[in-house]
Amino acid sequence: MTFTGPWKQIASVQAKFEGLGVNLTKAFKCKVRHGRNTMFWLDTWNGDESLFIQFPLLFQLEVSKNCLVSDRLTMYGGEICGTWEWSREPSSSGEIMKLRNLLLICQNVRLGVGEDQWVWLLDEPNEFSVRSLKKVLNKEIGVVGDYVIWWNNWVPKKVCILGWRAEMERLSTRFSLAKCNVAVPSIVCPICGEVEESAEHIFVSCSFAQATWQVIS
Ligand SMILES: [Zn+2]
């Protein structure tokens, strides 16, 4: 599927998440009720993948690619019936077999009343929240949130806070700012001009920091 403008940017997030081991397409599934909010071929609602991926031969023959579940399936006497719109009738043995399989997996569908609902599959309860996504991401990339910094009462609080933030790379260094998509002219240390300006560099590895530590010691 192609997107333009802001949607292109929003959709590009998917690739970033995939790099972190989270497949957003498979993280949601539609729970069909009346079937009027769910696209029959394009949304994931029956099985782990969209039907156009499961049945590419039949999808090629579909006239209305964006059709809804309610366009294709109806309840008749308690049974589910298919209403198809093919560009030509499925005729090869492969197509007929696939159509049989499609009808088979649709037999378990029960259309009812009420809005179709998107379900978040990666965490309980199955309701999407940023907190839940963060939890999943932390699990995937192995972030452990139980690190405790040793709090030194001999120094002013602001010094402790600075050390704590430096340890987490949460200071407004050029490196951190660039990571948060803030436009900085350069990420290189403005003092030595050699390495990227991270918290570690400012306080430890920068030649200026090392000279300062030497004078102190
Ligand atoms: Zn430096």
C-alpha cells in the first residue's frame, strides 16, 4: 500500500519498529461484529494475516479490492454465505482449492450487531496504549528499568541529579538532541572537535575533561 504526505511519515514508523523486533501489522487484529468497519481482504481479521496474503490467487480475481467483510459475507439461516465479485470465475484447480479453503475458514465467522473492534495482541488487556507498547519494546530491546543510582548525600542535590541524568544519557548533549530529532548544526564536541558530544565524552573521554580531572587529582 502506498501513502503520501503525513501518512507516509506515520506509516514509516512501522519500519523502525520492525527493526526493533515489533511487527505492528501483526500486533493488531480486527474482531468482527457487523463487519461493516473491516476490509475483507486487506485487514487482518481471519487468521494471523490478511486474506490477500493468505489467498493471493483469489485476491487477483477480486473486482473490489477494498470491499468490506459485510460485502462478502452474510448470515443466512444461522449459516454464513459468501457473495463474490470475481473478474472471472475461479477455474483452475489451484483457484478452486483456495476458494474451498477460504469458505472453510469463513464458516466459523458469526456476524452480529455492534461495531467491529481493533484488538491489540501483544499485551493483556487487549487494548492499545503507549504504555503497553513501551513495555513490549523494552522487552524486545532488553532495557531493564531496575537500575538504581547510588545517591550521594554529601554533594548538592543538583550534582546528584546531573550524574543520574548523565548516566542515562538524558543530558541535552548534541548527541542526545540529535537522537531526539532536534536540529543541531553538528553532533561533534565543540571543545575538542573530534568525537560526538555524548555525556560520557563530556565528563570522561574529552581531552579537556581529562586535563581537568588531572588537575583535580
Ligand atoms: Zn571533546
